[in-house]
Amino acid sequence: MEKTTSGWINGFLGVLIFSGSLPATRAAVLDFDPVFLTVARAGIAGLLALCLLLAFREKRPTTDQLLSLAIVSLGVVVGFPLLTAFALQHVTSAHSIVFVGMLPLATAAFGVLRGGERPRPAFWMFSVAGSLLVVGFALAQGLSASPVGDALMLAAIVACGLGYAEGAKLSRTLGGWQVISWALVLSLPVMLSIALALMPSSFAEVGMPGWVGLGYVSLFSMLIGFIFWYRGLAQGGIAAVGQLQLLQPFFGLALAATLLHEEVSLTMLAVTVAVILCVAGARKFAK
């Protein structure tokens, strides 16, 4: 299979898996403390990743690779999960999903800074237009939509974009599943220690949606999704394949409406469609 085509397929599978992350986090954060949820999901995924690395007898990363792995850990193991968990205490998952429209721009920007990619000027025109639509949507909601929640989501997008780009660059030499596995293992001692310290005395009040949400973000959002995503970015290009993230709002809004019975307004749908059209145009000029 052609490398570029394989990259798009892997990228699509990663996006499909990630689409359930915010609805699952929203379900879990209703029963779990945001900080505990963040460290618990990273701890569970880290233990699974450690088992994989030991089973396949993977070589330890070099000293130079450890810095990149630390950036990946801060961006996607700690930063994005923690910031979105706090944000989802203020806004619905349907509202937060629209912010995903800014991820392609953030990922592409860090792809230039950290990955050495150079998209054409027209790419930035389309990408900035899409991001402005997302910001305009957030501002149009007014103060009642929770500026705190929106600010946390914006910070989460920046952290995630950095983690995606850094991980994709490292995947070219270390391998896709190895990058996220080592990043999880690197943060495992700290995550497990905090999880044990913050563990509730009783889980009696945690309902089935909370457990399902924790299970999904631990297994799929923190590990399996990244295996496909980093491989796709490394094979097809960070800026180009990163545009597939614009499919994520569609899948996520559908899940939020179906599973959480949240209202998906026509404005949300219109903004999502408009952003996807903008970034579809940007994809043509990614290289």
C-alpha cells in the first residue's frame, strides 16, 4: 500500500477513536474528580503500555529522544486530558467538540516549528479562516457559555497540537505505538503516585457511565487511538493528515447527542460544516 494512502487510513482510524474522547470524559467527570480522572487514565494506559514494551522487548529511547517524549507526555498524557476534564465541568461535550476545529491549525503550526514542514501560504489562509470561525462561535455564545470553560479548551488545543506534532516527528525514528507507550511509561510513576493519593475512599456512587467513560479514555483515547494517529501523521505528513481532525467534530457531536442526550444546535452544526470546508481547502496546499 502506498505510504501516503496508509497514512490517511491510519489517521482516519485515529480520529474515529478520538471522537469518543470528549463525550467519554464528560460522562466520567460527572462521577470522578478531574485531576483523579487525568492521572487514573494515564496510569491505566501506562501499565498497559509497559506490558507491551516488555512483551516486544523494545529498545529504550536515546537521551535525545527522552526530551521529545517528555514534551509528548506534557502535551497529550497530562495537558490535554487535564485541561479538558476541567473544561467539561463548565461546558457540555457538544460545545467543547467545536474547539477541535482549531486542532489542525495548532498541529500544523507545531509541525512547522518542531517537524520542519513548510505548507504553502494558501494553507495558512484556509486554516486561519477555519480557526476564526471556531473562535467566533465561542464568543457568540456570550458569558453564559462559560468563558472559563472556553479558555481551558483553548489551552487544551495548544497542548494537544504540540503533543501531536512532537509525537509525529519522533514516530519517524521510534515508531508510532512506541512513542505513546514510552511517553506513558515516562509519566507512569508520577501518575500512579498521584492516583493513589487522590483515590476516593469509596466508588459506590460511581455509575456505569462513569466507569465506561474511564475505561474508554484509558484504553482507547490514551493508547490505541495514538497508535494509529502517530503512524498516520508520520506516514502522510503532520499538516496534511492533521486536517482529518476536522471530521472529529461530526463524529463527536453525533456521540454527544446519541449517548449523552445533549442538545446539538443548528449553530454548532453550521460552524462545524463551515470549518471543515475551510480546512478541506487548506489540505490541498499542505505541501
